[in-house]
Amino acid sequence: MSTISGLSPGESKALEQLYRTESEKMLHIARYSLKSDNLAETAVQETFVTAARKIDALLTSPNPTGWLYTTLNYTIKQIQRERLAALRRFVPLENAPELAQNVVEPEGINLEPSDDLRLFYRHYIEGYSLKEIAAELEISVPALKMRMTRARKRLKSDKTILEMKNSGK
């Protein structure tokens, strides 16, 4: 048995064992979520690439299998976001209902300027930590803090919010 490049024999064996026991189940979940065999295979492969890159976090996790499925979930959401963004670049979905019905809007955070409030809602109302939101977005916590700072500035100058603030006086 050969080892995976850059991993010790023990790490390689542990990752291979997880692949053998979980990859088919993960593929089934990804197919259901992405509605595409090719995208599902990509999601599972990307999950294991991430696992190999972050092997220490995987192996020190109290639940390595859960860690793997959480990573798969983030990978699926990222693929959905990228797919939706690509579709929107070429065809407005409201003009192509036959395309829109096959697109699953991700449940994750969309940080377009019009959705600044949603970011704050996730953190302050729903109680997600900055670390959890950053992991969902696959960005660093400092990058998330910068986005929140920019969002706060945009929201402070938003006419609707200023009107709400002034009417409360």
C-alpha cells in the first residue's frame, strides 16, 4: 500500500480507511444535494483533499467522521454558490424558469451588499460565532470581521435604516 503524498503512513492509512467506509454514503448525500453525478463526485473529492490538507484537525477531532461530513456540507454549499453565481452571470434566472428549477439556492450566507443585515442576523440573533460563520463562508475570521465592518458602514448610511432610526426619536 502506498502512502498519500505528504502524509505519514499512519495518516495515509487513517484517511484511506475513512474513504473506504464513508465515500459511498458521502457520494449519495452529495448527489441528492447537487442533483448531478459529476458535481457530487467533485464535492466528495474536494472533501478528501481538504481532509488531507487538514489531516491534523481531522485526526485530533473527537469525531473524525462528523468532521468529514461537516466538510462535505461546506463543500456542497460552496459548489452551489459557485454554480448559482455562474448561472446569474449569463442568464437572469427569472428569465429562464427551466434553469431556475434545477438550481438549489444555498442555505448559507450570501454577502451581497443588500444582504448585510442577514450577516448580522446570523451572528447577533441566531447566535452563530464568527468562527462558525467564517467556516461556512470558507474565509478567515479576520476576513469576516472586515466584511462585517464594511457591512456596518454600508448599513449606517442606508436610507431605510436612517429613516427607522430617525422615526424612533
